[in-house]
Amino acid sequence: MFTGSWVASWVRGERDPLQAALGRLEREVMDVVWGGGEQAVKDVQGRLPRKAAYTTVMTTLDRLFKKGLVERRREGRAFVYTATRSREEMSATFTGGLLRGLLSGGPEAARPFLSNLVDAVGNDNAGLLDELERLVREKQAQTQKDRP
């Protein structure tokens, strides 16, 4: 779905994968689209936190459509847009893709990522570290059960 520098943005410290994956105007447009129902370009334009030309908003929505983030249908002479997924679903998709990419190089390549994950979780919240351990044990039990 996405290519380019979103992984680099994530690595540079963006906490929200959507912040890393989308440009500023794309994020603002998506925030408006997530805010409610079907919206025409002029509706989105009017709800943006800053001024943007109609054609700029139209082009941005078209890019988001081509990326699969919004769907559109024709209503009269204009399109109306809706989000294809919720913000949470989209964030989960980006995060999952990032993790699959980081883990695709095998155990040795994944070790620095996993080590940093444990350090970050442990430093921020001991309860999260316990939750991570619980999830690992749960997955191990499921994997053992699924083996022939």
C-alpha cells in the first residue's frame, strides 16, 4: 500500500505511524474525513485547520484515494469521500507492516529491534513489560497447540 520514506520517518522518532506515513496536509484531510460521513471536497476544505485551495484539497483527496485510504462515489458533478478504515485500523495496518518489515530479516536482524522494544517497554512502564510477557506466553502456548 505505501512505499517511500514513512519507515524512515518512523525510525526518526514519529510515534504515530500515520504521522510518519502521510504528509501534513494528507493527515489534516484524513482527520476531517474521519470526522464524519461522506464529504465533498468543499466540505473537507471548509473544515481544515488552515486555508488550502480547493484544487489542492481535491488533489490531496485523489492521492488518498489512489493510496486506498479513502473511497469515493460520484454525486452529481462532484465526488464525495469517506475513509476506507478507521484511524485505529489504519494505524494497526501501518504498524503491522512496519513490524513485518523489521522482522523479515530473520532472528539476527530482528534482535536489535526486539531488544530495543523490551528496553522501551520496560523503561516506560513495568506493567507493559508484564503484558508483553503475558502476550509472548500466550502466543507460545497457541503455537504449541497448533503444531501437529
